Amino acid sequence: MSETTSERVELDPLTFGPDQQCFGCGPNNPRGMRLHFAREGDSVTTTFTPTTGLDGPPGIFHGGLQATLCDEVAGWGLVGLLGRMGFTTSMNVRYMRPMRLGIPVEARAKIASQEGPIVSLRVTLSQEGKVGCTARVSYALPTAEAAEHTMQQPLDPAWRHLFAEGDQEA
């Protein structure tokens, strides 16, 4: 049987190690979103159900947290589609309709363009089949040395494979 573009492949939630504390995807961050991701064809997706306490206006998912969800699914888009990690350089978010608390939000990222070490992804957040938010998120893809310089610490060995040595520095 041939592989279809819609096959779902779960991405390893421990890609960055069990102890990493990312607010979006840290599997053991008690205050975080604890997102899990999957590759579906040319997209990376996650589903998140916002709960009380994540409000902006009463009953509505906070816009800044929607932007966080956009950044997170786009970042994992790099991991799932390119096998790379990058640093966010810009994000343009457009809110189209309120996203409600208690209703699952599907986040989906696709690569929009790549020019040298800069990759841009197109993100949609949908609820009940209706798009509530879109974003274009751009990342620099640094070398391991550039990443260590930016983070001001050595890379965890588990992360090193996500930084291609031959690319330009960010």
C-alpha cells in the first residue's frame, strides 16, 4: 500500500528531552500547554482546548495565548517537516473571529517559503471548522554554534541534530 499525503505521524513529545520547560510543549511543565504534535502530509497539527483561566474577555480564548499556539505549532512545523529548530524572527497574527473556551482549537502549520536560513510558515487556528486566527511566522535556522551563542549555553546533546552545521548563521 502506498503512503498517502494525509497519513498522520505523531511527533516525539520528548524531542527536546523530558526536562525541558517550554511553555507550549514541555511535557512536564505544570503551568504549560503540554501540546502534542503530528505531521499530516505537508502540515503539522495539534489540538488544544482552552479552559477557564485562559480568557481574554469572558469566555474567549486570550489573543496572546492564541499567538503562542501559532508560534508553537509553527516551530514544530520546522521540526516535523524539515527536521530543524529555529528562532522566531517575526509573527504577523490576524484575529478573524472569537475563539471560545471549552471548544477544541485545531492548529495547523505549513511551510510558506524558505530563503536561505529564513523559513516562513502559514498557520491557521480553527474551531468547529471555522478559521478564527491566522498567522505567518518566520524563523531563522541557526547553526549549532549560533544557537549556543543566542542561548548563552551549550546545546543539550539531544538538540544538536536539529541544527545543521552547513547552514548560514542566524
